[in-house]
Amino acid sequence: MKELKHPLTALALCFALAGCREHGHSSHSEHSGAASQPVPSATVSQPLPTTTAPTNPVQHEMQLLTGTLERAVRAIGLGDVRGIAHDLHQVHGAKEATEAAIREGKYRPPLNPDHIDRFLALDEVFHGHLERLVKASNANDVAGAAAAFASTMQSCQGCHTEFRK
């Protein structure tokens, strides 16, 4: 197993992820175009047990994202991040459903529902962080994945503060 250069950062990320477990943020990554690699068994998508069924597309997407990010923490710790890109690809359909619900006026955030442009802008920033995570995953760059994961987690809180009750 590869040793992380910043174990305290990894620990902080684990705590941050635990805090976001129920809330998450919309996520997805575009196809990277990189050649397909085998997905390590430690990061293969497996549904997480949930206590409540999602009531809207955003909640569904957040549940999928939460599982993906939890598996990313394990992958970073194991030193093999190749499966993260695959997992983020699995979130793509849910992100499309979220975007459709927003466009059609079927979803508005619980807090500041009239600021959809701001919500979408924060979402774009978030996706930029996920793109970095996908690129690091495709290169099996553990340090790059950890850094991208950290910036991804930091961007969650800004959106949550503005749009989640």
C-alpha cells in the first residue's frame, strides 16, 4: 500500500465526507476520453444502504455521489484510484435528471430558490473539481486524486450554505 504524504489531510477529508453524507452536492464528470482501465474491486460501485428514498432528483444524485466519494476515500487510502472515474461516470445520469428538473422548473433548492443562476454557477465550479478527480483517477495519480478530492469537498459547503436548509 502506498503511504499518503499528508495523513492529516486524508483524515480531515474523511471527517468532511462524513459531515456531507446526508447532504452531498450535485456531481458528475464528463467522459474523459481515456482508455478504459479495470476497476479495482475496492471501488466498484455498490449502492449504499439508505434510510429514506430520495424525494427529488437532487437527493437521488446526492445519494449516488455520497457513495462515490466514500469509495474515493477508500481508494485514496489503498493507493489505487482508478475506479473513481468509473464511479463518477455512474453519477452522470442522475446529474442529467437534476439539470432537466431545474430547466423544467420542477426543482428549486430549499433555500434561496429564486437564485437558480447562482446555484448553477456553483454547480459548474463543483464539476470542475470533479473533472480534476477524474483525470487523476484515469492516471492512477493518488496524490492528485487526494488534492482534487479535497477541493471537491470544500466546494460542497459553499453550495450547502447558500441552498440547503
